[in-house]
Amino acid sequence: MSVTPSRHTALVTGASKGLGRSIAEQLAAAGHRVVVNYFSSSREANAVVEGIRAKGGQAIAVQADVRDPAQVHELVTAAQKAFGSIAIIVHNATGPQPMKPLENYTWTDFQDQLDFFVKAPVLLTQATIAAMRRARWGRIILIGSEAVDVGNADFSAYVAAKGAMVGLTRAWAREFGPAQITVNLVAPGWIPVERHAGSPAAALSNYAQAVPLRRQGVPDDVGAAVVYLASEGAGFVTGQCLSVNGGNTF
């Protein structure tokens, strides 16, 4: 069934490249006004905006470290000034993702992951939830990972922080549900983007062959799932974790 969403202002964090770029582009294609947040990749972020505008969409790029309360405030203010209240938030921003045995981790490694995957969503949601409550409409979408279900070895800091996003999703779904605000999580599998440019071909092939669909996903697979969860048609879907990984987990 094709679902045409109403037009809203959507903020996508970490949207200058990778999954975030595809999410921003597909939300714009669905008719939403898109705020492309980035941390340091200004050229890439502006290219995303130019591409959206070239197709008739509306978008702006706003630099902000979403782990910093003051910068989050400035980001939300800039978005509101350009497009009005934010009704859709996609918590996608991420940073380095170290893989190493537990003995080699420091607590700082864990804290770094928690700052991206817990602190940043908390700060942004706190900054925007009042407007959603007033409108009695909102979509909060977190980008998680299949790693929570797979339990990847030597990846415990990332897995733990992504697992915390599942907890936020479920708690916020109950907390914000009475205001008709939905909260869901999209959990991608290993979908190659720029950060995976140096991955061995054998590792990519082995992963794909273990997936029931016998292939790896592409960023647009994640973007399409986000567009659905942001739509009017998903208004009775909340508190859910949607795996987008070709059936690699159930």
C-alpha cells in the first residue's frame, strides 16, 4: 500500500553522508522539509542540500555537535527559524566505532558511544518534545543496529550503547504515546557506506552469503524504512525495533 505522508519538518542528525544522507534525501522526496545536520563535513552536507533542492525539495544544512547542549539549542533554533517546529527527528549521528577486546577498552571508549547514542538523542528530544506535544503529532526515529541482537565480539562499547537506544525507544513510546507521538527504532545490518571503504572484500562477501537474502543492503533500504515510520500510515506503530538486514536476525 502506498502511503503519502503529510509535509513536516524533519531533522536528521549525521546526515552529510552514509545512511543519514539517504534518509535525508528520501524524507525530502516524500515532501518533508529537511534539516541536514553535520559535524565537520560541510562540503558533503551542502551537496546533500543542493541535491534535494535540485529535485524541488526544501533543505538546509546546519552544523552542530549533537552531544553538546548549547549546540543542540542552536541547531533547533536554526531549524525552527527556517522551517518552523520540528515534527520528525531521526537520531542517526555516530562517531568512531572501535573494535577491540574488552581488556583493551577504557571507560572513555564506552562513554564516547553513550554520548552519541544516548546523550545526543536525549538532548535533542528534550529540545523538541514540547512542540510535538502541542501539535499532538510527532515521529522520533532512532537508528540502532543488528549488533544488539548479534552480540558482535570485540564490539562491546558500541553494542551496549546501541542496546540502550532500544530502551529509550520503548520507554519513550509509552511516555509520549498519549500525545500521539510515535517512537521507533530502525536496526540496519552491515550496510557498506564511506566508513567501510577499507573493509576486506572477503568480509563483505562472507557477511552477504550468511544473510537469507544473500546480499548486503544499501542505504536506501534504511531510508525507505524511516520514510514509512515517519508517515501518517505508521501512526499506530510505536515502540518497535524494525530490523533492516535481509533477515539476518529475527
